[in-house]
Amino acid sequence: MSKQTLLLHSTVLSIHSLDVDADIPAALLKLPLFFISKTHDELSIVCPSSFEIHSLDTESDWQALEVVGPLGFSLTGIMANISGVLARAKISIFSISTFDTDYILVKKQTASQALTALKKEGYNVVAE
């Protein structure tokens, strides 16, 4: 399988943990990039750091590497390969999947190191 193209988004993101019954701010839904996950135990929101959310806990200063898609559901190993490259480079990730593609979030201060590691492994990495 050929290596995917990854797009580094310039938007700095925060990962928020909220009470499972918290309201989702209506203005969030108008942002160009955000992710919402909910289970019976938690509500997580990933959004631009410039958007203020009152949350229980927040992890700031992340950037998203988008696997340029769409990716077919029959493809295998994409996240395993990319996360493996980043693990060998000692870079922590937060991964998110959508219907069409995957996003790998890396801390802003490790983004340059992540790009270098991925390029070294043959990935095409472009910045927004």
C-alpha cells in the first residue's frame, strides 16, 4: 500500500472533558472544525482553542494531521502505521476517525518532529 498524504491543520485545538449530561454549546456547531464524542461515561469535545468551553478538564495546544481521504472502509493498517511511526519518535497522539478519514492530533510543540518522522517514513506531509 502506498503512503497516504497528511495535511497539517494550522488551527490550534483543545480537548475538553465535560460532564456526560453537559449541554453542547450551540455556537460550537458553527465552527469549521470540531469533534464531539459521547459515551455513557463521558462527553468529549475537540475544538479550536479560541472557542471557550467550560469543561471539567482541558488539554490544550494540539494540531491535527488529517489523513487526506476519503478512505475506504476496506483499507487496513492506516492508523496503526502512522501511530507506529509517531510512537517510535516518542510523540504522543490523540486519534479521531470520521466517516471519510482519520485525524491524528499531536501537541503543537511536537508537530515539527512529527512531520519529520512521517516524511522520513515516506509520507507526503503538507501544511494548510
